[in-house]
Amino acid sequence: MRGRRGDRHADPTGSQCLSPQPLVALIDLGSNSIRLAIYTIDPAGKYEEIKKAKVSARLMEYLSRDRHLNKEGIELILNTLKQFQQVVDSLNVSEVIGFATAAIRKAVNKEEIISVIKMNTSYSFRILSEYEEAYYGYMGVIDTITMKDGIIVDIGGGSTEVTLFHDRKMVEYHSFPFGAVSLNAEFTSTNQECGIQLDKLRSFLSSSFQSVPWLRDAKHPIIGIGGTARNIGKIYQAKHPSKQPKMKQEEIQSIARDLSLLSLNERTKIAGLSKKRKDIILPGIEAIAALTETVQAPYFMFSKRTIRDGILVSREDSDE
């Protein structure tokens, strides 16, 4: 899906936010993991994460060929949310913001899923559109960087959002219907990848990114957010004592090449690599490498900020 973006400060949902509360919880119903993050927010709008929890749910794997999220997937969501509710209740959280991304957005029974969640828990969830997912990712990172022009990428479990900003304003976005989990299922779901699998994956990724005109030879830096970007950053920094956050294309490709030579069990020994990502990290890194090549980016850098930061920032903007 293609789109344009002009006004940086407009909240795409048009929703009215509640007044700032002492504790605010965000529940991110993602395609790879379900996350709970609890924050304190002071009167000036400064927020600080004080508690977090995560379940690697892999919801994309519960989507059937006809895009129904099956009963097991729905039960996994409910069980996870009930665990989170115990944490939320124990801390006397005043406001809970629930949102869902690609796995639920793609499900043909998404309205049923949201209804079942509302009936069985105390939470209401909003399904983010492709544009909203890109927008909140942009909002989460833009105030932490100084560059005027760049490209933000968020490789999730079931989608990849790529956003172009110019003069620090979001001007273009594109949502690709693949992520680390779905790419792994289609191209690399074996104990150890072979050359043919990787060639097919690289060809698919290159073709996909090349299909977006404003990505080709843009020559802007790329900023990665989300789990894949953070994990490749940790792997890179474990090998480089300087903790440099910027990586060149050949350094990304080197990490991908090293991982492709290892079995899943052998990957667990790689410093910085999350054991829960050992199977999906390679397609995620290959996606970053392919995007960097398409853009002819001078470098790729990772950010610790997330879509959750963007939602909090937008929430505070709406309260002003």
C-alpha cells in the first residue's frame, strides 16, 4: 500500500486521549510477540518504562491459508492477556492502551478476535492500519535523531513498514506484506539454509524493495526500529568494542553470511543474538541488507525506540 504524509503532528486516529495518568500500560499485540510495557508519565510529558513483559507468540503461524486466525491462536492471545492483567492490576495502572498490528490486521476474522478479547478481558484493542503503524514508528524515532532526511524501517513478524522523511517530516510510506516470521515460513524454515533458499529470498526481497520508486537509489541513511533491528545491533556491537550503532552494507551482509553457515543450535552461541529469534533473524537481516542495497544507503543504524514510543508521543501531543 502506498501513501503520502504531510502534517507531522496530526494523530491519524483522530481519537481523544485521556488526561495523563500516573501509570500507563501499552499492550502491543504483534505478529511475532505480544508485549506489555508500563510507564510513568510526569506532568511535562516525560515518560519512563518501569515494567515490561513479553511472550513470543508467533501469531503469524496461527493464520491459515485463507487468513483465519485459528482457535489456538485466539486462546494464546487470551491466556497472555490474562497473565498481563495480573501485572497491570498489581501496579494499579490507570490507563491501558491496546493495539494490534499485521497478524490481526490480515485476519479475515479480526472483528471476532477483537470482540472475544473484549468479552474475556478488561481490554479494548484497536487494529492499526498500515499507515498508522508507519506513522507511529516515525513518531517514535524522529525526536531522537538529528538527520534531516532518512528512511525508517520496522521489520515486524508479518509486515515491514518503510517510511521516508524529508526535512524531518514524514512524506512517504509503504507497507510490505511480509516480515521476519512470514519470510522464514516461506523461504528459510529448515535447520540450516541452503544456497538456493537464500538466493530465492534475496531475489524476492530485492524485487519487492525495487518496486517502490522512492526507495531506489534514495541514498539516505536507514534507521531500523523493532526487534530485528535491535538484535542485529546487539550482534554487531558484541563484535565491535566501540559500540558503534552505524553499520555499512558489507557489515550487514557479513553477519548474514556467518549466520547462514550455522545450524539453529549453533546460532545460540552467537553473542548478542536472542535465542527466541535464532530461526527468524536471518530473513530479517537479509531484508535489511536488501533494503540498504536498494536505497544505496551510506549506512544503517538501529534505534532502541519502538512504535510504542510513537504512540506515547502522539498521546502527549493530543493532550496539549
